[in-house]
Amino acid sequence: MTYMSNEYTTALQRLPEKHQILLSVIVLALAFSLRSIIRGDYLGAFASAIAVALGFVCHELSHRSTAMRLGYIARYRIWPMGLLLALLLSFVTLGRVVFAAPGAVVIYPKYYWAPLSRSDYSKIAASGPIANIVIGMVAFILVNFMALPLWIHVPLLYVAYVNLFLALFNLLPIPPLDGATVFKYNIKLWGALFIITVIPFITLFY
């Protein structure tokens, strides 16, 4: 998730960036692994936590690096309400539903008088889901087309599921998710990314 900078900050948002990322990873990992923990599947919970950490960090760093490559200043900022929603929704639904938006990369324009261009904003927004799609598809292909030992197959299955879920969730055309920005500025790209994500995601359940 990305958004353009404003100056309002909370105490959590004044933490060092790496601490905000770490806190977000811990909350998401707990939210995603809660169902496995309840079932007593601790291997599954561990695999889910690792998959979430990989997917979330790659997603946000992809936003950040794309923005910086285009010449903007960018940093990750936690979203306290998103953290709370992730925990509450996971606990209320016993891990069946997860709100996966604990924070976002803040983008500062190149010049204070010049807002982000539509093209740049859509590229930055799309880069996060694309990172998850790449990771999820690699894991999906390995799981479905290679004979792997169980101790590798299970973690890769979680990596495929979590990353495709993160991509699909963030591609929903609902503000402030990435999908709303991509849908608004480049609907063809949004449609291609959505189809590429939803087909293997559904296939995982069959």
C-alpha cells in the first residue's frame, strides 16, 4: 500500500522505520498463523509466519525501491488502525479472515510544488502486488510441478498462498489499497495483474 505524504504522525509512526516494519511483520504473522495455532499445527504456523514476513517485506520494499528509483523520497509508515484491524478481525474470525494492511510506504514528491505524476504513482502502487505475484507464482510452480520432500513442499505451499493472497487483497480497487490507484490510472494493468493472481490462487484450493 502507498500514499502521498501528509505531516500528521502518531507515536508509533515516529519509531525508526525498521522498527515499524518489524512490528507490522509480527502483527501480520500472528494474524495469518492464528488458525494454525488454534488447530495445534505449529509447523504450519511457523511456515505461515515465514511466508508472511517474506511477502510483506518484499511488498513494501518494492514500493519503496520503485519510488526511490523514480526519484522520490519514500519510507514505510505504520498505520495504527490497520494494525488493530488485522489483530481484531483475525481473533474474531479465529484466523479465517485477515485484514492485511498494517501500514504503507509514504511518498514525498520530488518538488513540493509538483505532485506525483499519474504514471509514476501507478507504477509505484503496482510494484508491491507484482513482487507478491512473482514470489507466489514461483512457489506455486514449484509446488505443482516438482516432486519435493514434505518439509519443503509445505512451507512453499504457504509461501504461494500468502503471497497470492497479499497480491489479491492489495489489488482490490478499494481505497487506500494499491488496487484503487492502479485501477484509477491504468485499468488494463490492473485487469492483467488481477487475472494473473486470481487463477492460481483459486487453483490452490483444488
